[in-house]
Amino acid sequence: MIFGTPVTWLIAEIFAIIVFFSCITHAAKQDKPAIKIFELFGMIVAAGLYENAGVAAGVYDYSLNRILLFGKVPIAILMFEAAIFYTAFRLTEHLKVPNWGRPFIIGLFAMIQDMTLDPAAVFDLYEIGSKISGRWNWAIHYEGGLFGIPYFNFSGWFYMMTYYAILISIGRWLYKKYNKKIIGYSYPVIAGILTPVIIVSPLTTFLLWAMPFFPQYGKTNELVMLLIHCIFALTLLVIYRGIERPLDVKKEWVILAVPIALHLYDIIMAFVLGIKIAYFPVLVIGGIHIAYLSYIYYISKHRYSPGS
């Protein structure tokens, strides 16, 4: 324990700070930098409210043996989520996917990232007091699931990112149309507050569990709904495959570096800690995501190079 925090949890917090501030640094160099930074913090607000609501509802809990907390949720978790959103959003701006479809692709990329993050974190276990605790702990669960995680968790990630992306896109459109600073500085905050409100709405309970036609936390209906989300987003990605404009990797390095670094971190932690249930997702799913990002890098560099 260091400062009352298990060593690997502290390492995760330090890594989250590095990743998040890499995105802040990148955002600071973009057009309208203050607003881009506000969008990052808006995601922290959205994720923080959502995660705290999950804790209050008894869906899961976090050990409070952390240095930095947002209510009852480690800020490191929120920083990871904000960085994942930021890099996924930036990547979709280079893809051929139409504007209406980009939020769903952002949700897909975020969900894929979560499929390696969660197993490596939930089973990063320590005995704290009389309780065995991971970086977070599921209170509502069932036997099986996806890599030991309830199916609805991944659908929840998909829609948290999708909703926030839709609201940010609307905010950007309004700001561009009316060119009012008050809109530019307020829409990320409004998006951050509205996202968790939509998440707890009947719309999302239907998208996660097909309620009211099927019961909440039903294993089969959760899996079916998750497959529907994945198939829909993957179909969009296949139909509109390729890039609309190439990545300037020197300027947009964070788009590739952050998701790849997160996957590599999950791989290292899973094998160092011997978390066998995480081996498949961190290697296979993480590997597929890294391969896709490598493909985007390749076609940006070779197919769209000057004189090509």
C-alpha cells in the first residue's frame, strides 16, 4: 500500500493522469482550444454523475482507498473514460462515416476499449480490511457474462459515449450556426449533465435490457441487445470503411497513441497479475483494435501521401 492505496491501483491512477493530460495538451493545440478542453471535462462530469448513480443504486461499488475521488468514484476512472471518448471522437472525424453515424462508431470504439479495461481492473484484487476488492466491484451480476462482466456494462458504455457524442455534435452545430461564446462554453456542461439523465431514461433501459418486454438484468436479453448494438455499429464501419481525410500523425498522435497505450497497459497488468480471465480480451480484442488503428495509420501514410 502507498498512501493507503494498493500499488497497482496507484499505478493506474498515475497512468490515467498521464493519458488525460496528454489529451488536454492535444486539445490545447486545436482550433477553439478552450472549448475542446471543456468537452473533455464535460465527459468527466457525465461519467462522474453516471458512475456515482450506479454506486448509489447498488449496481457496483468502488473501494474508497484512493487518492483522488469524485464522490464515491475514483477520478482515474473518469479520466480514462474522457480520454477514450476524446480520441474516439477525433478518429471518427477522419473516417468516411457520415455525421449521423459517428456517435455510434464512437460508442463502438469505447466499448471495445472497455472490453480489455474492465477484466484487467475488476480482477486486480486486494484484501482491504475484511473484504476482497478489485479496482471496482459488481454488486449486481450473474454467473458467466462477458469475461466475468455483466453484458449490460458494455452496452452501457456504448450508449454513454454515444449520447455524449450526439449532444456534443449538436452543441458544436449550434455554436457554429450562432457563433455565440456562451453556447461554446455551455454546451459541454449541458451535455455532461444531460448524458446521465438520458442513460437512466426508459429509452436506455429498453436499449440495455429490452424493457419492458423483458426483465432488467436478464442475461439472455442483455446479450441479444449487446449483439444488436455491435452488429449495427460494425455494419456502419464496414459500409463506410476507409478514411475521408488522412491523419497527420505528428499532429494527431494522441488519436493512435492513447487507445494503443491503454490496450498495452491492460495486457501488461493482466499477465503480471495472472488474471487469466482477461487473457483473451486483452490479447484478441485489444489486438483487433490495435490492428485497425495500424490500418488507419498505414492508409494515411501510404495511400494519401503527397504525390500518391
